[in-house]
Amino acid sequence: MNMLRVSFTVVICLLWMFANGCTTKPSVESESSPPKENVELNPTTKPGINPSEISSSAKSTKAAIIENPEEENFEGEPPLHVLKGHRGVVWSVVFSPDGGVIASGGADGTIKLWEPLGSEKKSLQGHTAAVKSVAFSPDGKKLLSGSYDKTIRLWDRMSGELLDTFEWHYEYVNSVAFSPDGDRIISGSTDKTIQVWNIKSAPTREWIDSVNGTVWSVSFSPDGETVFSGSTVNPFELGMTVVSWNLKSRVRGYNSKVGDTVFGVACSPDGKTLAIASDSKSISLSELPGLDLPLLLKGHSKSVTSVVFSPDGKSIASGSYDGSVKCWDTKKGSELKTFDGNSGMVFSVVYSPDGKTIASGNQDGTINLWDAQLIGQQR
């Protein structure tokens, strides 16, 4: 009888334990398993980078300059200087016309103004998402910025004051530029439009057109009469990745299909050549106005993200997902120099007005300053 009571008690206890989950084995992940990442990239953004939006109240980190870049274990030619201050990708970098200031736009939503061989001067805050493009006015007094917050902002260079905010696009603003006379600005967006506005007095839209895909780059010709755009097209569509427009006639000029995505377009100082950076891993130099007889510059191992002419037009610099900055002869198409000490992808390159320095905006949040006077010399 006692044995039956004990057995009955044991059964009751087991039933109670099962009902309360005590016999359920906890889930244990293997220590050797890599951590799971839940990162979904927007299909309209550049591959490899997640341009997640941030709060405008995010605090900027203290800027620093590396005085001895050789100590940073660069793989190739060390830069002259390395500017640090952005948190995340530096999407855009540009010199002021007088060469006295470098402006940069980053994934942290800030615009930073730097002394070229010094430290951070100002940090302009107001955008609520990544700053994709920055541009100085021809007189250097104003600064333009385009952002993933879908706005374009106009700033006073000296005071850092926000002068105006333009809400002209309904998607990311990927590229902005001033006209040579400073009276107009052009913008390109993920909404597939290119817009030109006159800002001499009250902002007035002069012209708008659309293309088949995201617009990554826009620029003016030196005379301000023609604008160019670089964009993405579906491989199965017949759209063009490079389009030009004559602003006087307001009709499309010559078009070209270079790769599936063109990340950068730049016109030579004499207005006779257009440089095109694309996902084809090459730079195309095409004669204007007809985009004829393209000269292909091959050497990068991944997509070319940015291209710029030297002030004298004799060379160009390009940046790439492969982490290098390359310099090329514009007449022969030969490679003159490779600066491969960048950390991660390069998203923006620019010459200083005197042509002696090249600045690159990088994936790791740094800006490298390279000695352009070394062009033609290889280690």
C-alpha cells in the first residue's frame, strides 16, 4: 500500500514538472557559430554599405589628425595626412575654390569643415540622415549639401549658418553641384529626377527631367550650358546610364550606355571630354559633345565610384570599391600612379585647386590626403 502511495506521488510530481516546462531542454547556440546579422540593404543604395539614417541629435566625435601616417601600417604609399572625425562612411569630399578648406559629408549626418593640413574647423549639423554630397559655390562663400533625408541645404561657409532648406525630391538626394556662375544648382536623386534651380533671388525651378533609374551623379559643363547625369538602369532595359542636356534648348543631348550603373561624371576644364566612372571597373573618357571615341582606362578590380579631372586637365583621379586611388594620363589613358593605402572602399576623390593634393573619402570614416606631385612615380 505504501509502495502505491509513493508511486502515485512520483507520477504526480513528474506531471507537475512537465506542465511547468522543467523537462524542456534550453536552446543553446554553438560558441563557434558566427553572430547573426539582421541587415537589409535598400536595393537603391550602393552595394556594400548600409546607409542607415541617424538622429540629428547624434553627437559628433572629436576630430583628430594623424601627423605620422607611416605609423598606421598603410599597405602602399602613405598619405600626407589622415583626417579623422566622421563616424561611418565619408561619402563626399571637396576643396574650397581657394584651397583653404576641405568640406566632407558623411553617413553620420554631419558636414565637417577642415583645414587641409590641420584639424576640424566646424561641424555643421541639421541633416537627419547621411550627407551624400557637398559642393562649394564658385566664390567659396556658400556650401551646398544633399542628403538621404531628401533635402538640399545651403550653408554659409564662414559662420556655418543654415541659409535655406530645399525639399525638391521625394527620395534620397545623391548628388548636388553649383553652376559655374553660382546662380543655379543641380541635383540628382533616387526618385530618378534631375532638377536645375535658379537661386539668385527666390529659388525657381528652371528645368526637370527623369531617367530610368537612381541618379548617382550630376555636373555642369565649364560654360554652364550643359548638364550631365550618371545613373542606374536595369540590365534588361534600354535606358542610358549617361545623359546630357542643353539647358538653353532644354532637350536631351547625347546619351550613352556605360555599364549598368554610373557612379560619377566629370567634365574636363576645357569642356571637351567627359569622364565616366561605372560598375564596369573602368573609366570611360568620351569626347564631347557626342560622347564619341571613348578611351577606356582599365586597372581597378572593382566598381569605380568617383572620378575628377586635375585643374590643368592633364590627369584624372579615380576612387574605387577596391580601396585604391588611381591617377591617369588623359591623353594616353595610361596609369600614372596608384595610392593603395586606403582602409576599405573609396567613395569620393577630389584635386586641390593647385593640383598638388588629392583627397579621398573612405569607408572607415577617414579622409586621406595624397601627394599628387608623386604622380608619374611608382614605388
